[in-house]
Amino acid sequence: MFWIFIFGVLYIPNFVCAFTGDKCYGTIKEYTYYEGDVTIGAFFPLHSYYTHDHVPHEIDPYFFQDMFTQYNFMNYQLLLALVFTIEEINRNPHLLPNTTLGFEHHNIKFSEKNILLGPFLWLAGLSNQLINYNCGQKRNLPAALTGTSWAISAHIGTLLQLYKIPQLTFGYFDSNMNDQSQFKTLYQVAPEDTYLSLALVSLMLHFSWSWVGLIVPNDPRGTQILSEFRDVMESNRICLAFVKMIPGTWNSYSDSIWKNMEKIQESSANVIVIYGDIVSLQGLMRHIAQLLVTWKVWVLNSQWDIDYYSDYFMIESFHGSLIFSHHHEEMVEFVNFVQTVNPYTYPEDDYLPKFWVFFFKCSFSEFDCQLLENCQPNASLDLLPRHIFDPAMSEESYNLYNAVYALAHSLHEMTVQQIQTQPYANGDGMAFLPWQILPFLKITLLKNHPSGQTVIDERKNLYSEYDIFNFWNFPTGLGLKMKVGTFSPNSPQGQQLSLSEEMIQWPTQFTKIPQSVCSESCRPGFRKAAQEGKAVCCFDCIPCADNEISNETDMDQCVQCPESHYANSEKNHCLQKSVSFLAYEEPLGMGLTITALDFSVLTAVVLVVFVKHRDTPIVKANNRVLSYTLLLTLIICFLSCLLYIGQPNTATCILQQTAFGTLFTVALSTVLAKAIVVVTAFKVTSPARMVRWLIVSGAPNSIIPICTLIQLIICGIWLATSPPFIDQNAHVEHGHIIIMCNKGSAVAFHCVLGYLCFLALGSYSMAFLSRNLPDTFNEAKYLSFSMQVFFCVWITFLPVYHSTKGKVMVAMEVFSVLASSIALLALIFAPKCYIILLRPDKNSRLDIRHKIHSRRVVI
């Protein structure tokens, strides 16, 4: 029954009709034979069949009447690469001399039930059953070449390992096929994608793409690559916007794929990575073609067969895509070979006539489908558009090329050993069993074998590199794959990725380099704040706090500026703070300086006036010695304000507080002495002789040194325990370091101020008691007024002083000193100067006597 099934299947192609309506175009053999002493099996898809209406066939229940043939033009390069490699080896006199290689290629359909048909025919030797002399002939079957998908190789491998036949896969590397317990005779020629994840992440980091989608097949390889991508992406702060695992059974008309594509289209990720082979994701790729998705950048690991889908909308969908391919040498000889290929040089090729009819407007002969008529002269595959057929050797073709050479070297080594141990009997050709080549093949794959610069294994330096291609298809039909960069993990850090950005064409939706982020980058001056429940790539931008900066984009935390620096207004740079103090040059310092100097001069003028008119009644009546003392003290008080202005030093800091306390103590004790003199003269009931003695002896004047001594003791204790010192304040004024005097002990400062207030209160009390004295001696009223002003100034000073900082605090202290000094000068001496200078007639004994006599008459 098995043999009946095999012979029946061989006639299947006779029932196939081409979609063009031409019988010759739709009729195609399922195998291609290239004669040789050793026949290599090759299994990969070159054409497929499909039906629209599923009309059952009258004879074969497994086929339909409306069957159409669809040719895979890009995969045809694999067959040409096989022919090219076989011919190159057969021409080499140093490799397998006296032995020719041949092959038998079987087309692999995309249905699992038909995958093993070709291998069965190859093993049974029934492909050429119509040629009688082939029947029963002893055949050498060294190995099988399988591809291009993992599924095809895995299915065929389960059969071949039963016969211990070596299997070389040239499709993309799959780590699951390295399982020796499951695939004992299978070897993968393709390099492992060890650095693919790193290469993809490097591309994303280069363009600052932190929000990408990932589509992988729903199989073990897809699960593994997903795990690898996650690890590398998370370590580089790149997030997956979505992950779609596509079952290989989905087609472009599947409801599930339509629903998933809606989510992919609506995703905010503008960059989507598709990892897989043509077979596993063909439904998805066709669907993307139909939707005409021009607003996504597709990053692919495979040079997808664009023409395979027969949908030219797809060309626009994938315009601007980036393709990663393992780096391999350029095979110029192969390009030259492709230029010579035509139906006349290879008449046994059943595909070439179809291509010539379809692309070069030839017509089939009425007698034979292999004969052509009315062809264009000099027609060549090299003239076809690159998206239909690219003469440059692809990655898979290069892997196949290496696989054939690995097999040839293994056969050569085995032949040499056989000659040395067992010469050919009776001149027979090479004879061996397939399993005998396994140890030689394993050794060959562990060595470098030059085959015109071909490297079989130990190829880490070569195969770890990736070429990056950009698919150009604008205007439609251009179909070029331009190399725009490379990735070499062996290069120094930061130089692994090399890109020519000016050569990259992006999808038509973008006018500049696309952005693919969940959140816009936080510019310098801002920091990232994670959004609750979302990926780390989704965040809000929050301005840096005061005196903090971020000088890079997307910083997680702002950096505090040093004490000597401050953040600029953009908060992206720390600037050196300038040293600042209440200087003479600035307006506030200049105004206070002028005021202090002016009033010190004015006070000196008043003193001169009093000295000049020292013998006048009004000067004598107000105790001229105390007046002189008060005026001198006020002059020094005004000048002491200059200690607060200018750059502070240790001496000025100490003098500020001691001068302030001592001078105002002298001034207030002088006022107190004046008030006591007035009260003693008019309020005390002691005998006149005693009062006169107290006044004449100057006993009230002793109040001044006594009070001053007490203040000096307080200041001495202050200086001994916690003296004032130079202090720097970097927080008061933005961008400045304020240099000012720190009082050292706040308690001592308030004790000094409290003692002054106590003296002012005593002076005010004495002056208040003498407020109703005769008008001629009305100094008591002015003394009480000046003390009231003094109280107002210093009571107001305390809260204002403690609520201000920096230079304003210093200026406030200077202002209080000036205000209280001016109050004493103006309220005590201004009325006297008015009489002395403007009303001298009132400053005489006659006038005073007249006023006294007038009061007595009234009384």
C-alpha cells in the first residue's frame, strides 16, 4: 500500500492549473534533479497551491478543481545557490577528486501532512521512477539540506534520524534543535542569534525608542526570544508596549489576527519588532500588507519575501522597515553566475521557463513546456526588480552554501580515510552508509575550512556581526534593500552600532526620525515621576525643587547644588554664588552711609552752636556739660553705623555690638541725668542749700559712668562667652552668599537691648514727672517725647529684625540706630537751636524775668 500511495502522489502535478490560465505555467514538477555520484537531498518550498472555492477534485479527494500555483521567486535563489555550490565544488580538483556531487530537490508544501512526502521519495529513490535504469540502482545519500523554517526542519528531522542520515539546516538558528536527545543527526549551519537582542536594543537606544511592540511566533523559539528580549530591554530601560505571540495556524483571514492587528494599530508604540520566519508569521505579514500600515516602523530579523504575498500594497506597508541580517561576505561569483542562468543553459530547470514567460513576455512552445518562443534578447534574472528577485546572495543562501561545503569536506576526509584503510574494490566508486559521515561532519563543523573565504564554524568574529538593511519602496516598485549600518559586539563600548542615518528612509507617515515613547522625555530641569500601575517608561515630568538641577534628559532624581552654588532659572546648571554684603556701592548702603554722615555733621554743627552760645541762659539752664556729652555721643552713634556697612571682619563684628550697647547707654544715661537734674531742681522738697549742692557738685553726672560700667560688664561677659563672628548665609538671597555678622549669643544681645530699654524707661519716668514745669524750662517734655520715639523704634525693631534675613536685617539694624539717634537729636536739641538761632530775644535774662513776673501777676 505504501508504494501504491507513493506512485499515486507522483501524478498530482498533472492536476494543477495555473492562475494565469496557461497549462504550461501551472504545471510544475515537485522535484528538481541534478545528477552526481553522490546525491544530496534538499527540501525547501519553491511553490505552493491554494484554492478559492474548495471545489473537490473528481479523482483525488485530497485536491480541488480550482487549484492555483503560487511561485516563491525569492526562495528560488536557494535552488540557484545549490546549483552554484555544487558546480563550484565539482570544478575543484582538490576537493572530492573523481567524485561528483549532485542533488535532488523536493518542494515542501506548507501543510504538515505533505512535509514528509519529499523525504520519503528521496529515501526510496522514486523521484525518477520513469527512468528505467534508475530503478534499483545503488545510491549514495550523504545528507539532507532542510529549510527554511524551523517547523519544516523539525518534521523532516524526526524521519531522517531513524535512518541516521545527517541533516544540515540552513534556516534561522533554533536553540531547541540543539537537543541531542531529540535531534541526534541534525546540525544547524546558521549562526546563533546570540547578539540579536543586544543589536536591537542598541538600535532603540540610538534613536531613543523606549516604547516598542514585539511580535513573535507562538512556539518554543518565540518564547525563548521573548525572554531574551525582556532581559536586555529591562536592563536598558526599554519597555514593551505589547507582546503578541502569533500561532502559525493563523492566516490573513483569521478573526483572531484581525482583532490583534486592531490593538497593534491603535498602540502608541511607533516601532514594532517582528521576530520569526516566513512560514510561522506568513498570515500576519499578509494581513499587514492588506491594511497598508504606513505609520509604524517595522524592525525585522528576516529578509521577508515581499513578492510572496502577491499584494503590492504590502510594499508600501513595509517601506522604511529595518532588517537585521547576519553579516557575510559578498559572493561576486554568485552574482555573475545568476547573470548567466537562463532556460537554455539549464533546460532541466522547470522553474526558469515560467519566470521567462511571466517576466520577459515569452510564450511556451506548442510542443513542449520547456521550449520558449518570442523571448526578449539578453533577458536575465539580474534585470528583475530587487523586491522580486535579488541576485545578491541572501543570508539563507549563504548558509546553504556553507552547508554544502561542510558536507563536501566531510566526504573528502572520509574518502581519504577509506583510501588509506580500504582501497576501492574492483575499481568501484565511493560507497558508504549515511551514518558513517557523521563523525567527519562533526569534526568539519568544528574547524575552519576555506572554500573561497568560506567559514564553517568557529565564526564568532564573523557571525556575531549584523548588517542592517533599510527597505526602500518609494515610489512603489523600487524594492531596494540598502545597507545602512552594522552592529559588531566585538567593537569597543559605544562603537558597536554604526549607522548612516542620512541613508535611512522612514515610512511615508514620518517626515523625520520617528519617536516611539510612552511619555515625552523630561528635559533638563525636570525629573521623572513614575505613573502608578504603568511601565517604568511611562512617567510624568516634575520640575526640580529649589536649588536642585538635572542636566540630562530623563533623570530619575534631581541633584542638589553645593552650598557655594545655586541652580539657574532653568534648573539645569549650578552656578557659583557671588559673595554679597551691605556694601557702600549699592543704593541701600550708599543711602545709609550718606544719612549717617549727614547727621553726624549736623550733630557736630549743633555742638558748635551750643559751645558758641555756652553762656546763654538756655544752654546754661539745660546743663551744658550733659548737653555736650549727649551731642558727642550722638556724633559717635551716627558714625558707628558705618561699622555695619562694607565687608565684615572680626573686628567690625565685635565693635558693632559693643559700640551699639555702650554708646546708647551713654546717651540714655545722659538723658536720665538731665531728667534727674530737672526733677531735683523743682520737685525735691529738701532745703535749698542741699539741692543747690547736689546740682553744683555735678552728682547727677555720676549716673553716666555708673550706667555705662554696667553695660560694659554685660558686653564683657558677652565677648567672653560667645562673641560675635563672621557668618555666611547661602540660603537667604538666591544666587548670593551673604556675609554678615552673627551676634553669637542671642541672649546677650537681648540683655544689652533690654538694659537700654530699662534706661529709656527710667529717663521717660523722670521726664514724665517734670512735664508741668514752667515753659522756660520745658526740656522735660522733649525728653519724654524722645524716649517715646526710642521705645517705638526698638519695640518695632525686634519683630521686624527677626522676620528679615541677610542684608535687609543689617540695614534694619542700621536704620533703627539712625532713627533713635535722630529722635534724640531732633526732639531734644531742635527747639533749643530754634531759640538760639532764630529767636535770640527769648534767650536772655530779661525775657525770663518778664515771664516769671507775668505768671506771678496771673496767680
